[in-house]
Amino acid sequence: MRERLHGMMAHLPTVFRADGEIDESAMRTNIATLREKGLRAIYYPGSSGELFNLGPEEYRRAIRVFVEACGPDVFKIAGAGWPRLQKIVEVTRWLEGASVDAVLVILPYFVPLSSLERIDCLREIAASAPSLGIVHYNTTYAPAVLCSCDDYVELLDVQNFWGTKQGSVSHEQWSDLVSRTPELRHLTLDDWLVPAMQSGAGHGSFSLVTSFSPRFALSFFRACEMGDWEQARKMEAEWKRFVECVYMPLSRKGYSDVALDKAFVDCFGVLKAGAPRRPLRPVSPSDREWALAQIQHGRYFQDAL
């Protein structure tokens, strides 16, 4: 079943109404748009889905909407990550009955965990829902619980441990992962898609650009999959140019990645995202106007919208 973890995993934001409640209608529309544009794998809620900002009942309600709107033909990955292991286990067990296909897990992150503790956590989570694929999110958002390649080697006997989302990885670390854990599916972020795929062991991306331009994202992956490295490098350069010229200038103003991701989703206009919940500060109207002007001037991803 690990082979299902392949391709561009589409990013889905949580939209909040003016009264602070989840906008379920907007969520359904966003999912319908991703499906119409050809995306067949969606993960929710991630960071821009504001997993950390959803209450227990909100989370369950949002997952039900997510599953229903995706339907059976979309590969559905639910996000799960809290400071308490027992909550992750309980929610993962609940997700097994909610008709998702896999769970993207962040380990308990309040205090540092040893290698044995990280391995034990992932074993317990996997055992709680044996019919679900477990995918570990190795993210610098939780630096105290980053897993090593040695940790993953110890998990090779766990049948429903499918692989990882590598939020930050070096060439040396990637080489170690693919040489020592070829049984697992390791996916990256958009900026690492080309080197990962060019190594012959990449399987796709948990992709932010899917919510900016689904067609660009799919074309990007297709170029990598077909070995058209000239085209893939060209598209990679466009993504990096956007990050350098548009994303980073606003990041340096102190906005969170979540606020920026949601603002850029709205600027591109394929999906709706809206403002993040407090305590996150939304991107100001003037900075959004600047971003939109830069996007239009630079024609980022315009040929693929």
C-alpha cells in the first residue's frame, strides 16, 4: 500500500467565516476545484490548514467535510500532531473509522524526545490504526523531535509505516534515507522535488504550489517523472524566483508562514484561504496589494493557471 504515497499531495487551507467558524462551503468548493484541476491526493489539515488552531470538535467536523467532499477517488491524508501522545493515538484511532487513507503525524513536540522515544511513539501510533498508512512529518517546526535515518530503519518492520514528509533535508541526509530505507516512500517540499526525483528515489511533494496553480504543480511533477530535467529545472527556477522575490520579502517583515501561505493562495485566486486565526497576524492589505502586483508583474505560474 505504500505505493499510494506518490505524486503531488495538494495543500488545503482552512477558511474561516467572519464569525470565526469554519467556512464549510468554501472548503467544499476548494476541494471541488482541486479535483477539477486534476489533483487526486489532498492532505488536511496541515500548517496552513491550521491544525494547531482547531478545537477537538472543529477538527472532527472538518475531517468529515474533507472526506465527504473528496469522495472515494481522492487519496486523503489527515494531519495529526499535538504535544500529548495519547491525543495523537486517540485521534488516529478515530481517523481509522473516518475513511481517510493515511495520517501525516507530527510527534509530541513540547519536550525533546530520544531516539527510542521517537520510535516508540511512531510504533504506538501505527498500532492504534493498522489499516491506515502512517506518514511521519519531519519538520523544523518541531526541531526537538526530528527523526533520523536510524529511527526510520528501526521502523521498517511496521507494515503500515509508509514513509515521510521531509520538511528540510540535506543532500547527505537524503542519500542516507534512500540508500538505507528504500522500502519507505519519502516525499519532500516543492523546493526539493527536482533533486529528490532526479536521485531516482523521490516519490513526490507535499506541495504548496498546488494551491497557487494546480496545473503548474502537476506539470512540474510530470516533467520530473518523465526525466525531462530541462523543463523540470526551468519550473524549479520559477518557483525559487517566486520565493526569493515575493515570498521572502514579506517573510522578513515578520509574518508567519501560515499567514503568508494563506495570503498567497488568495492572491493567485484558484482557491480561497482567508485570514489565519489569532494569534497569527494576517498579511496587511497594503502588503497583499504589493504581493499581487509582484505576481502579476512576474507572471509567476501564469502559463499554467
